[in-house]
Amino acid sequence: MRMHRGSSKGARADHPVPGSLPLSASAQLEVEVEVARAGRSTVHAQMVVAGTLVKEVVRAIGEAPEGSAVLLDGVSIPLDSPIDRPLRLVVIPTFSGG
């Protein structure tokens, strides 16, 4: 039997090799983000891929990273810090609209 190029019919492996993703592609981390504003706070939960930058998480919850201070364990951290583990961040907006 003659087959044309691209045919899906033909010899098949007895045991197909299962597909696998690199660990970095599947590493989802939970980041809890508390936004503290005017004596009130709201908490957001975000699932992110390892390596996501803090500023991307802040933007994802609807805050402006450029106008916010971000704290981890009470210490200010840079917005371009990559997330490498589950975290709880506190975002403090430093300006308000008007």
C-alpha cells in the first residue's frame, strides 16, 4: 500500500511516548494579595506561573504598580521581583485619583 506524505495511517509505535511538560511550564503558584487602603483591606488570590513579576500580579488585581508599595513580610520589595514560591503580598496604593 502506498501512502502520501502526511498520512496518519501507517506503522505506529506499540507504546507511544507520553508527552511531558517542562517543570517550569506547569509550576502554578498561589499568590495572596492584600490591598490596604484607608483602613480597609481586600484580599485577592491569584494563580501565577513561577517567574511572574510582582508588578504583573499587582496589575492583574486592578492596581497600578507604579503607584503602589508592595510589602512581603513587612518589607518593601522591588516590583520587578520574580515570584518563585507561594506568597502573601500587601499592596499599599501610594496615590489616589481625584
